[in-house]
Amino acid sequence: MLKLLYITNDPLVAGIADKAGVDRIFVDLEVLGKQERQNTIDSVKSHHLISDIPKIKAILTNSEMLVRVNPINAQSKDEIDAVIAGGADMVMLPMFETANEVRTFVSAVNKRVKTCLLVERILAVNNIDEILDVGGIDEIHIGLNDLHLSMHQRFLFEPLADGTVAYILKKAKARGIPCGFGGMAHLGTGELPAENILTEHYRLGSAAVILSRSFCKPENYADMALFEKAFSQRVRELRAFETKLKSYTPKLFEENRAFTQAKISAIAKTVSSKVAT
């Protein structure tokens, strides 16, 4: 089964996700340069704090605590130390491009917790062999929001259609490093249907996916009891679909790949060109 990641700094919401079977609760500290990079797309800009980490960690009974820090900068070591002290089980590095940045990150973590690289720059893709040779990398996730912008593409799933995601997954698999990609809404929704995205995860041997903000929004429910019921049901539906995918034939996977690629291409043509500049 895929590792399911869910971003929140709300202890009540985190507790619901933990109980529903989400594998990792994701506190997001990244702010450096994010607003400027993603000002043309509708993406989440979190305003989480280091002080949120122990509050979330305290209520988790099943899920791991994942924290995304800022890109490598003069304060990285102090930030990573604080994140680990707060209770992180895994630290994620975003927006790197070179092996030297990854080496600095791995050294700062110093085997105290697990490490995850978020591949979201075309230069990181180009340097992937050298980056993976650094060692000390426990997992990789491919961030499609920034990656498609870095590649001057119009729709965030274009790196899935053009083979970039498959290329990175293959490189990671060759080194025995689990690798996931992107985010996903709940089944039955999404401009690119969630079922097709999930099927591509299985075809490619992906290890993880982020449950997007549209998977289940607390603000859409009159109270938290209704939110918990909906969230749990959507996780169960996702897991049931995964069980179905385990019996898919190569022919079915290929039909889904062709459909998904064509759908991505069609959506990309409708997106304003200013996103790709």
C-alpha cells in the first residue's frame, strides 16, 4: 500500500488523520521563496511553526511525524536541530539542485532521524545520479507543483506524462530508495481523476502520495464529527481501490497510462501560457 501523507498543523485534524490510517502527518515549515515561485498557481502556502511539531507529535499513535524544512540556507542546521528536538521522525529537504546541498542536509540530520528529498527542480533531475550517490537518503518524493514550473510546463501533472516522474522513480528504485510523487484528491473527483493518478502510482511502483487539501477539507463540514466520518470513509475507499489495482493486468495499466497521458495533454492546452513563463 502507498504511504499516505497529510499536511496539517491542527492537532485535532492530525488526530483524525492518524486514526483513519494516514501514515505520515506533515508539518510544513517551508516559506523561503515559495510565494514568489508559486504565485501563478493555486497551491497551499502553509504558515506552520516549529512550535507546532511537539503539539502534533503528542497526539500521534500510528502516524509518523514528517517535517519539511526550508531550502538550504545559513540557518539550516539550527532549523533542522530544532525540528528534530521537537519530535520529527523524518525531515524533508525541498528545492535543492546539487549534491552539495544534499550533502549539507544529510550531514545536518546526522542519522538522528530519517531523511527525505523533495525533487522539484529540473537541475535536481539532471543531477539525480550524483545526488543519489551522496548516501544517507531514506526516501524521495517528487514535488509536481514546483517541478512543472521549473520545466516551464503549464499543468502540474505534465512531468508524469512526459516520463520525468518515471525516470526519477527508476533511478531511486535502482538504489533501493522508496520514491513517491505528487498529491491526490479523493476518488471520484479531480480535473485529472484521482483513480487515474492512483493507477499510475501502481504502474510505476510509487511508494507514497500526499492527500491534497481537496481530499477532505475540515471547513466544508459543520462539525469535526462529520469531517472525521468523511475523512475515514475516503481513506477506506482509497485503500479498497488499491486492493483492486493489485489484480490489474499489464493491459489495464497501459490503457490507463494512455488515457492519463492524453488527459494531461488536453488539460495543459487549456491552461494560461503565463504559468509556463
